[in-house]
Amino acid sequence: MPPDPSLQLSDSEIAELREQLVRAVARTCPGWLAADADDLVQVALLKVLDLARRREGTPEFSSFYLRRTAHSAVVDEIRRRRRRGEVPLDEGPGMDDRPAPAADPERLSSDSELGRAISGCLETLIRPRKLAVTLHLQGHRIREVGELLGWSAKRAENLIYRGLDDLRGCLDRKGFGR
């Protein structure tokens, strides 16, 4: 990747920032999130480099600022996972020695049918609604959908709600009503 001409930091300075952030994330990151530590370092580094681009001259970053940025990246990831209902395998409910209950074949079958119906109905939506609804169903918030697709939050919101309405109508017609 070619260097950004607006960035006043050398490659060695960026490498040093990264090393400091690696240490800061390692101190902040809980064990169940350790597998994602490299991603968290990258997020924190991007925040630091973004600030460096906005400042005039070569910026100096205190170790406090770097620790705070790393902490912020870790907390944001924890909140994101909680919002989406993600639970680490080694700390989740039911992770004791009891055997898992047997899967109900009828429930598995109906869930499978519903999944196929949702996929089929998504295919009938116009492309912008399909994209917006798919991201929404994957757990992205309206603002995130807008950012990911390069739309305003209002456009993303309209497409999500209209797409969800179309999806409900299609599922109702297929017999999967409320």
C-alpha cells in the first residue's frame, strides 16, 4: 500500500505506534477476546492514524492516549458482541458437563423451511432493499448499514423498513405469518 502523502508519520513511527498498541490491547483485552487482539490493534491504529492525518505536522501521542484508544477499541468490540448476542464458547450458558438436549426434528424442519422461505423472499426484493435488509438481519444498525453501503442514514432506514415490510408480506403469502 503506498504511503498517504497527507500523513506526517514515517513507517518506523507507525511500526512503533503499532507495537505500543499491541501492548495496550494485550493489557485491556479479556481472555475470551484474545483471538481478535490483532483486529483490535488494527482498529486502534486506524483511529490513531486518522487523528494524525487531521493534525498539522508530526503529532506526538502520549502513552495515555494510546492506552485509552486501545481500551476504547476493546470496549466497542465487547459492546458490539453483546448487542448482537454473541457469546464466547468457553463462557456461555450451558457450558457445563450436562449433555445438550436432543434436537427436536420437527423444530429443525420448520426452522429449515423458514430459512428457505426467507432466502426466497429476499431474492424477490429490489437490490437496494435486499442489501439493506440482509445487513440489518445480520445485526448491523441503521447507521452502520448506511456507512457500509455509502448511503445516508435516512435512506438506509427507509430501505430497511420498506424491505422488512416487503419481506413480511412475502412470508405471509407463503404461510409464515405471525
